[in-house]
Amino acid sequence: MQTTLYNPEIIKKDFPLFKKYPDLVYLDSAATSQKPVQVIRTVDEVYKKNNANVHRGIYSLAEKTTELYEQSRDSVASFIHARDRNEVIFTKNTNESIQLVVSGWAKKNLHKGDIVVLSEMEHHANVIPWLRLKEEIGIFLFFIPIDNDGRLLHRSILTAKLNIKKIKVVSLTYVSNVLGVINPIKKIKSFFSSHGISPKIIIDAAQAVGHIPVDVVNLQCDFLAFSSHKMLGPSGVGVLWGKKELLETMDPLIGGSHSIQVVKKESFTWATIPDRFEPGTPNIEGVIGLNAAISYLKKIGVENIQQYEERIAEYILEKLNSLAYIKLLGPKNIQERLGIFSFTIPGIHPHDIAQILDEDNICVRAGNHCAQILMETLQVHATARASISLYTTKEDIDRFLVGLEKVKNFISKS
Amino acid sequence: MQDNLYKEIILEHWRYPLHFGILSNKDIDVTEQNYSCGDTIHVTIKLQQKRLVQVLFTSESCVIAKAYASFFLDFIKGKTIQEVEKISAKDVFNLVGAEVSTSRVKCALLCYNAVCKGIREYIITKQ
Ligand SMILES: Cc1ncc(COP(=O)(O)O)c(C=O)c1O
């Protein structure tokens, strides 16, 4: 499909919420995306036609449900280019996926004094599990600082008086949910290799999947986490992808049904992956709905989505850069970023920016975006954030820009 | 959507807040933070015979938090600790009479929460 055929107006028609609120300018897709009718219908049909518990029944209805559930695993695996479908674990969300790696793998394999490298732009989902592990076993956390445009300054590790041989893990966000910056994961990995160390690479891909092609083999990572709800799928479903040989040595977060093989009064044995990590009845309709979201993204083509979103992002970038009253965060260069724009307007609080925009049905997020460490680095309390998705139109952006003028007038009146 | 959240009276209190500043001679000195957004308020209070004779605040906050602080401090100035303790969150909303959306409740109550905390701490340390 050519990008010239990409018609956001037609795509928008697939999203019932925009039919309900034709006047809505939704610029908070980084928080959660809207859902196309194809996903909603799929979830609906699970209840209406395919509802049984998975992995249990012998009867054909249950077999059908299980089949649909497991097809979603195949679909996720192929979407992120996993070599083995069993490397795909369904969790609740990105938070849980990262916690699973920290509790299941890191806690077992790291020792006091080992170094885990994070960055100053991490979402709390990729901070809190590590801070807890630090309290528990005494690992050391190094936060890669950023430059003025939000680029990682990973070379600073060399001057940080660290024994770099102790670096066992590098856990980074692929795309920052605040700055929009795309982190050069492969470059960072080869930087470490060139210094003779090969830490495990964990990627928080919550803001990347569905917006740019994500290929776990090409990224050369060990674990990758993301959420269905940010990529047009239902909420309550996340994915952890991990290398098979690592997953096979890991402990699950929860012990219970389905995740085990033999249970005796004295002992039990774990099931193989991925079942080991999916105890109890999962979010069946959510997982099946995620498959519908992936089909939808694939039908349009992630490359096409990427190109289209880049065009819209470029337009926003150019406009925001030209407005003297806006302080835009993150890279000024479109090649280094995606369509997530955090900004401040001196003299007016981000909450008020969001509220004034809301008066014209424009949804942006305001706050610290679960990135308090980054807020401290940037020396701001909070920012306003506009983020796009495949259904965002140029008209949405124009309405947003008019809204910003209103915000500006609001302060100049004051 | 709130049509009247930024009504003129609120904007007036935001632009020209009453009781803005820091007391050097004070009995209560309290800061409170809204953890969901990081906004902070600093309230200082001078007491005389258990009466709040002087009240001042400074804040790093949005229109709502600042305006409500202005309203609230003006309301409690001159009242006794006992009287202030009886004030409920609902009273604070009634005071201003604007509709506050759920997401802004914490902003509107930032000063109120700070004062409650300050009085609690004062009572504990004085007993
Ligand atoms: C970069 C990043 N990581 C992690 C998360 C957490 O995702 P979830 O709330 O689905 O666990 C988010 C979502 O806000 C995010 O943007």
C-alpha cells in the first residue's frame, strides 16, 4: 500500500468513539489509543459466540476459544518477529511485564553490587521494580543522563567512576512517553560490546509498538515489554517477550492453576513456558482482541502508519517550534522522534492548559507522565503533552493550534 | 468540561491572590504536595489565643489551586483552630461555588489539605 492511499479520514471512520464525538480532538494516544470497530466487534463476539474458558474444556466451544487465544500468541510473535511463539507471555500490562523480568529473572541472577543501567527518562514502570530490587538485594542503579534535546548521554557511564564490568542489565524505554525521542537501542548495545561487556537488554516498547516496526531479533534485546491498550487493542493485556533460554530459567510472579504440571501434597513442578507465566483464567477476550488490533495494524501496514504519523509529527513540530510562547521538550529533529510532544507555556500551569483546551474538546494530558525523575532533570513540575496516532488528522492539529492561541490569550489577559 | 471553572472571580483570585507570601513570625509552617502532579503549596500561620490571626501562602500550582487557596485562607483568617477543624471539603467547594471536575478536586483542596495537616501537626507537637 502506498502512503498516498493512506486516508486518515477513512481510518477515523473505523473508530466509533469519533462517530459519537465528531468534534473531539483526541491528542492523548500515548496514554491509551482509541479502538477500531474491528477490535470492539472481536471482543463482543468472544462473549456472544466463543465464550468458554481456555486450556481446559474438551468440548468444541472451549477448543475454539483456546484456539483463538493461542492464535493471538502467534500473531504477536510474528508482529515483533519472535523466533518462537512460546517466547510471548501475556501479562496485564507493561508494568507487569517489567516486574516479571525483575522478579523472575533479575532477582535470581543479580547480586549485591551489580549495576543496572536505566535512563533519566524512564517511565515509573521501569523504575520502581528496580528501586525495590535495590532495596532488597543491594544492586546499584545508574541513570543515563540526557542532553538538552533528550538524547541519551550513555558515554557518561565511562566517566561515572563505575566498575563497568558490573553492569549486568540495561533497561531502557524505546520511545520516551514524554520527550518522544527514539532511543538508539542497537547503538547503545554495541557501545557496551565495544567495552567488552554484554549486559542483558530490556526494552520498554510501550510507546513504540504499532507506531514503528519492532523486531526483537534486529534490536538484539533479551526482553521486550508493551501494552495492548496503546496499540488499538483492549486494556488489561500486556506482552512480555523474552528469549526462550532466559524465560525457561525464570520464576513466575504468581503460582497457581495452569502454570504447573504435577501437584502433590509435598511438591509441584512448573509448566513449560509460556504457561508457567499465565496462571489462572487470563483476559481471554482482551488477548483475542489484541489479535484483532494487530490484524488492523498489519492491514494498514506499520511502515505506512509510521510514515503518516511522521508527516503529522513534522507538521506539529514545525508549528510548535514557530510559536515563541511554547517551550517544546525533546528533539527538534523529526528523525529522532515520534509524535509525542511535551511542552510548557511560561506563566500558565499545564493543568490549566489542558483544562482550557478541554473547553474546545481537545484532549491533551498534563502532569508528570509517570516520569518524576525526568521532571526533576528538566526542572519542571509538570508538562502538557499532545500525542498522536494513526487516526490523527491535520485538522485535529489545526484545532489544537487554535486552542493554544486561546491559552496564550488567557495568560496575556491576566 | 467545565464552563464556569475559569469564571472571572476565580481568575481574579489567581491573578491577585489574597494572603500571598510567607510569615516570618509563625506558629504553623506547612507544605503540602499534590502527588499526582507535583504541585506544592506552602502555608504559614500565626496564632493568637488559638485564633488564626495571620495566614499566608505561596504555591507552585495551577489556577485552581492558587485561587482556592486565596478563597480558603480569606475564609479561615480570624477563626479559631476549633472552628477551622470543623470545616469540611464540601464547605470549601461551597465557598467558591464553581463546579470542580473530578480531576481537579485535588487541586482545589491543596490549601485546605495543607492547613488541616498543619493544624494536626501543631496540635500533636503542642500536646
Ligand atoms: C514508556 C511507557 N512505559 C510503560 C508504560 C506503562 O504502561 P501500562 O500502564 O500499560 O503498564 C507506559 C504507559 O503510560 C509508557 O508510556
